[in-house]
Amino acid sequence: MNTEPNEKVLNELLYDKRGKFNVDVLLDCVIALYNDCNAPAIKANINIKNFIQRLEPFINKVQNARPRISDYQKIKIIGRGAFGEVQLCRHKSTKKGNYSRKSPIERRLIVQFAR
């Protein structure tokens, strides 16, 4: 049985940066699942506890490898809106590339605005 066409389709889906379902989305889902299962009431289940213990080193590596806001230097504010601002940023260590970053207003302010 030839699996090459299936592998090609999966690779295209997983590594398409603009796709709706790629590696970043899968990592976000795994991290969300880990965080949800890590709640004390849920973690009381032995299967969940084993799942959390088995996944913890992987989650730590992924979270340490992903970009953080502190990795970028703000250059200037491009725009402001009711719920936040968009900033032009550059990576601190490489000094290469310009990126835009959405910076939401604090949640309590959004709730006050909505009332």
C-alpha cells in the first residue's frame, strides 16, 4: 500500500502557515487540553494525572520554544481601536524583520466598555 500521496496531503495541511489547521493550531490545541486537564478537580482521575505527567515535558519544551511578546521590541504604534492597538515590532535578538502585533486592552476595560 502506497502512503506517499497521504503523507503529501498531510504535510501540505500541517505546514501551510496560512491554513486553518496547521502545526501551530495543533500545538495550541494540545496546550489548551493540557491546561484544562491540569485543573485539580479533573486531575484527580488517575488516567488524567498520568496523561498530564506524560505530556508535561513536551508542553514545557513547546512553550519555551514559542515566541513571546518579550522577544520583540516595539518600534511604533500603527493604529488604535476600541479594543487595543496594533504595534510595529522587530525581533530583539536577530534585529531582522518587521512584525505587527495586536495588543488588546485589559480585559476589565473591555468588560466595562461593553456594559
